Amino acid sequence: MTALHLVPGEGARLGKDAPEPARELHALARVSYGPVPLDFDRLAAELPAVRSGLALAGDADLELRLACTGPEELRAVAAALHRAGAARVRIDLVLRALTPGPPTLRPVP
């Protein structure tokens, strides 16, 4: 089994005087509501790791895009979601972001 190790990026090299800690660990939290829907605005205000969210129809009710300072904050966010009333929380780590590039044009034979 291979363990995941976080490699600090540019943001992690900021000095002690940095206004906010570097948020190098990106993840998606797919949340299923419990008996009462979660209040996204309250969650976003209380959890600095929450960057944005999507209301969904399907297996999950809410998808939160997270940027955490490390594994400890990610675990704390998952625990806070359960305390807020989530029935199920699934966390997926973001390994890299994919962006579409320009199309490759090929000559016509």
C-alpha cells in the first residue's frame, strides 16, 4: 500500500507573518443530507476551507470544493459536516486540475 505525502508548494513557503495559512490540499466533499438540508451559507461562513459548492440531484445533495491547510483540517471539515447533520460525507482528493487546451489541427490529406 502506498501512502500519500503532501509536497509543499509555493504557498507553503510563506513566512510566519502570512495573513492566512497556505491551503495546498484540495478536495471535493460530496454530502448527502440527513433529515434536514444543510445550510450552505452557514457552512461556508464557519469553515474557511469551503471555496464553493454545488447543489446536486442524484447520489449526493451537495458538493463542496475545499482547500485545506492539510489532512488535519480536512478531517475537521468532515467531522463538522457530520455534526451539522450530514447523513453521508465522501471526500475525494484533487490530484490535479484539468483544463482544456487549444484544439490540435491536423492537415487534411
